[in-house]
Amino acid sequence: MALIGQAESHGIGWTLELETDGLLPGRLAGGRITITAHRAVDARALVMTLIGTERWQYEQSQARPGGGFQTSTVTAEEQRRVPVKLADTLSLGGGEARTFELELPVPPLGPASLDATVSSMEWELEGKLDQPGWLDSTFVVPVRVLQPTALLRAGVVHVGQFALYPAADAQAGGVRASIELEPMPLCLGAPFSGTLTLELERPLRVQQIRFEVRVHVESTVNSGKDEDITALVGQLAGPSDLAAGTEVIPFRADLPLRDLPTIELPHGRAQATLHVILARSLAPDPHLVRDIALCTTTEL
């Protein structure tokens, strides 16, 4: 068990332990909660609730009194709650503690945690002790719901046409390429390897060859906002004179651990792409782009 959080609230001490703070959709999250009374307690109920909060942003225009319109950004939110009652009544003397085993059901499709601005999904565990004649004692701690490989491969979440293929072709600026990645989908917080195979019709001088993992996040409501997040930047080659023909460049990298999975929410979505950029002097930089999918766990 891992200690997830401790807090004091209205004469009650809370200690939460979970098997992991990364929860799997469709599974029971196991753990235990310990309640310590610093005074005599006679409660009606002890409830633990898994709370998911989706937020999304959109633009709203309002007419100005003097004419014209003023546009502002509005953030809306919607919650889903999964409560589990651990006790109908609870009586404790001052200094007494009681530990309860937890089995919290995680919704089968999540959705997974998403750490972005224009569209996000946050999860937390809330403990509440209903105390007649007293303010309710509450305890809140953030947790993560993971995006497993299985949901992406099952087609539950829409991904790009070739996002789950190990290799995909790309073409830009007269350059053709195949970009192969392993594993697929890529897992945030884990390493991956790749091979870039360039097909050049004529020699090409580049200042740099780099790759970027980009995540496009958007609010899918009317007038919804969008943003592009660069999750990773890596260099494949420095200044080079590439000869006509085939050039093969292997590479390895580690994706940072941030909740930016490929996901579809009721009011938003996130899709990922890999860009290989051939940086040239005094000329447009060809961007070789392929769809990818990002998960946050390979356990399921």
C-alpha cells in the first residue's frame, strides 16, 4: 500500500492508502482509509466518493452598449460521482481510530485524466463523515485514472487512421519517409524506439533533423477553444549533407510522464502526432507527420 494523503478536518484525522494512485478503468481500486477521532464522534455515515470533473473552454461574444462585440473565454465543467458507503453509523471515542478496507469501482471507460487547459479531466477521492450537530468532516485527495492500451486498440477511442500501425508513411517538401515506432501505442512516462527511413530524390543539406511529439487538444462544443502541446522534442541529427537515395536513422527517447493521452471526452478530445522536421537554412522546413496514439498504462 502507498500513502496517498493525510489531513485533519473538524476534529477528525484521515489517512488514505491505495495500492496505486493510478486507477484502471473497469477495475476495483483497492486500499484502506483510517479515521482517527480527536473527540467523541457519533456519525450517521462514512462515504468515499470517486469524483471526476471535466472542464472545457469556449468563446462567448456579447454585444457592447456602444456597438460591436466583446469576446471572452468561458470555462464550463461537469462532474460524475461514484460513491461507496463504508459505514451507516460510526461511533468513536476521543483518540480512537478505525480502519476500513476500500474497493472503489472505477468507471469502465474512465475517462482517463487529461492535463490540459482548453479541455481537461481531473479525478479525486473524497471522504465525508456525516456528523449531526457538527460540520461534516471531509477529506479530498487527487488521483489519476489511466488510459490503457486496451481501450485504444479496441476502437473505443477514435484514433488517427494509421495511429496504431508500427510504421506509417509521410511526405513533405519533396521528401518521402517511413516512420516506424515501437511500441505502439506509445506510453507516457516510458521509453520508445523508432526508425526514420528517408527516400531522397536529390541531395539535401539540413541544419538539423529533430522530432516532436505534439498533442492537439480541443473543446468540441460550439465555439470551443483548442491548443497544441509539445510533449517531447528530440534531435535525430545535427548539420548533415544527405545523399540521394535511402537514409536510415534509428533513435530512442523517453516520453515525459504527463496526462496527455489520446482521449475522447463528452466535451473534448486529444489526438497526437509525431513530427520529423528537416530544418534547412533559408528554405521551408519539411514536416514529415504521422498519427500516433498515447496511453498512460500498458497494464490493460
